[in-house]
Amino acid sequence: MAIARHSLRTYLKNTPLLILPGLKRPFLHSLILSSLLVGIGVALLLLPLPAGWSAGWRAECLNRMHVPLMGICCMALERFFRATAGRNKRSVFSAALSASLLTALIEIIQPWFHRTADFGDLMWGMAGIGAGTLWNGAGMLQSVRVRVIVRVLAVVSLLAPPLAWAAQVLMAQHVADRRFPVLTDFTGRLGGFFWTMEPAVASHSEQISGHGQMMLERTRQKAASAHLDARDRDWTLFDRLEIDGTLEASHAVEVGLRLDLNHDAGPRLRAGAWMTPGRHRIQIHWPNSVPPLQVHQLVVFLAAGEPAAILHIHQLRLIPREDRPTP
């Protein structure tokens, strides 16, 4: 009996790592942790976007978040390969290759999850994989000082894109709050930061910086609109919008206005006013049925129709109610 127990203990000690429960914990820990991190990263990149996050500055924020997410996935995959074969060049290369295939696959299947496949997102993801590979490769360096320096560079590379964009958002918010109730300032670098245009114009930023204005061009089949992310500001002190613009058209055109309150699915205030060709200032009053306590979005638009028209917007500003002082 004693000989049998001794033989059993000898067999268990020599059993491979994946079979012996007592010795497979490091591998299982690496597998679970890697799977968890990769799963969270993939889930965040495939979750349907909240309303209003598919365009504008919020969409760019999500684009840049591909960098840390894919960097973390790359580091998690390297931990898995390291647990199976040890830390070496093969584990670093395998992690980088697997993460690259993963980010490409994510972009391919994103439309199935109501997300948009974008080449820019792929490039941000590859940048994150490069930073993650830098972190993984630092583990093979002999010098502790050099290893720390390389990993600090990797962390900076992971965090710099989203943090730089967050800083720019804060600066744009400060500029917008300072010029309020004027909603446009196309002379500055951040004058059009919270504006988006539909249909999307590739040279939108160049249009604003080069011409100091926004241009809405409508045809018989195509409408045109400019959207301002109002950031849920309180506009109850105001009851109309003044447009300083130049209209190029054969005769008068109606300029439409829409206020989306609270959020995209909330109530909407609609109004409009006619503008004749040439440069004019017109004021559009919105209905008083619902107070604009939280304005999610302002939309200025030209509906599709005749005649073809181009509206050059030089300035937009809110006009206070006659019975209330300017804030």
C-alpha cells in the first residue's frame, strides 16, 4: 500500500502542467486574465453607440480610445503566449500579430453592431498595438533602467491620443462659453469645434479656417444642414436665433431651425424664416410651447427643393427675450 501511494505521488509530480490541478494555476490565471481583458476591449469596441456619438467631437474621442484598448489587448495576449511558451521574441511577435488581426476583424464586423467601419479607427488601433508591443518587448531587456524608460514611453504612447483630445475638448468648451450667446467664431482655431455638417464635407475644417464661414448648399434632391452640439445648455433666457448670412439663389429661400431638447429622442422645437438673395440678418423665433431648458442640439438647415441655393453663414447668435436681460 505504501509503495502504491509513493508511486502515485511520483506520477502526479511528473504529470504535465495542464493536467496537474496544483500546477496549472499560473497558466489558468494568465488565460483567465488575458481572456477577460481582451473580451472587455472587444466588447467596448462593438457596443452600439449612444445617440449623438457617431459624429463630431464625441466620435473622434471614441476613435482615439482604440489606442489604449488595443494596446491593452496586445499586452494581455502577450501574457497568454508567455504563459504557454515563456517570454521571448516569439511571444511578443505572436501577440502583435494576433492583436493586429483582431483589430482588423473588429472593423470588419462593426457594421453588424450598428457601428461604422473606418480606416482611421484601424490606424488608431495599430498605434495602440505598437505601444503595447513596446511594453511587451521591454520585458526582455536586461537593464532595469532602460526597461523602465521604454515602458514609460509605451504608457505615454497609449494615453497621449485620448488625453490630448480631452484637453482640446476642454479648451473648446472654454472658448465656446466665453463667446456665448454668440454660437460661431470662425476666426479662431476652435471656432467650429462643436459643429458638424450634413452631408459631411471632407474639407469642413479647411472651409471654416480658409473662408471664415460655413456654407450650406442645397439642391432639388439634397438638403444641407449644420449641427451644433449645445452640450445641454440652458437657453430659457432666449427666444430666437439671429443669422448673419449671404444667400446665393435666384429667389427667396426658407431657412429652417430645429432645437433638440434634453437628448436626441426628446422634444423638438421647429421654426423657419425666409431669406432673400444677398447678405442679410434674419431672426428665427422658436415656439414657446416647451422651454429650452436643456438644449442638446441646434440644427440650421436648407430643405431640398428649388431653387438651388448656397447659404454662407457668417455668424449665429442667440437673442434674449425682450422681458429678460442678457446673461
